[in-house]
Amino acid sequence: MMYFILKTLASACSGSQISSGKGDGSACYSTGLPTVAASSSELQTVLQMLFGILAALAVLFIVIGGFSYVTSAGNSQSMQKAKSTIIYAVVGLLVAVFAETIVTFALGSLK
């Protein structure tokens, strides 16, 4: 449903304008937002690089958390902190993967 709404808004008005909802382009209002001159493939490339960097950071934090866990020497507070670091990094990695999947799907359906 969101696809059809976005397609109607995109086809009715140009640039940083939004339609009144009629879909005939008779009433376009400026949103005040800047326009983007990038194609969807350029946007997808930039977003893939961004998500790649986020995934690399998440893996780095998983390694740091694992090293902290191994070197905690049985200290329960250090072990808990290391476990939390690993859990948050895994959640961040999953969010980055799902975000890339959603963006790729959305850009693919708007073509």
C-alpha cells in the first residue's frame, strides 16, 4: 500500500513538492525539502557502503566483547559487561542487515 502512495506522490509532483492527494498534479505544494539528483543505483551504493561500515563496527564490537569476556578472569561484573557488549553488537548487526534488506527491497520496487 505504501508503494502505491509513494508512486502517486512521486508521479504527480516534481522535485520537493507534494500532491494534495488527487493524483492529477493540479495541486502541488512545496515541502521546503531539498531535492536529490542521485539515481536509485547511486543511492543504493551509498547506503550499502554505510550499512557495510555499520556491520564492520558491529563485528569489531563483538570481537572486543569476546576479548573482554576472555580476559575477565572470573570477575562477574566484567563478564556481564562483556556479555552485554556482545549482545548489543549482535543486535546492531542484525538491525544493519535487516535495514539493508528493507532499503534494497524498497529501492527495487520503486524502479
